[in-house]
Amino acid sequence: MFSAGDSSHINVWSLDDGHMTRSFEAHTGSTTALTWLSHVRMLVSTSLDHTMAVIPLTRQCHEPRLYRR
């Protein structure tokens, strides 16, 4: 499960025990949208800071790639 909000972080949660397993500092402003692309195992988010973050969630979790408008 994934969450985001007023902070600049996007969090990954375990469905088994409810604990946060990973947190990404993806933006400098509040997150406005978050979507999971299961077919490519990526999170995509947008923010009030006018950026879009793409976070690949493969076995080797990579840091977000930011794209600025």
C-alpha cells in the first residue's frame, strides 16, 4: 500500500503487518496525486512544487526521478 500527502514523502506500507517499509522524499511541496502502475512496477506522483516523480519499485528500489514542468 502507498500513501502521500502534505509532506514531501511517499511511503510504502506492508499489508502483512501495517508497518512502513520504505519512504521516498520525492518532492519539495505537498503531493497532489499518486498512482501505482502495476504492469511496470512504478509509482508516479505529482506535487504542488510542479514536479512529477517516477519511482521504480523493482527488487533494487531506486530513488525517484523528478521531472519539472
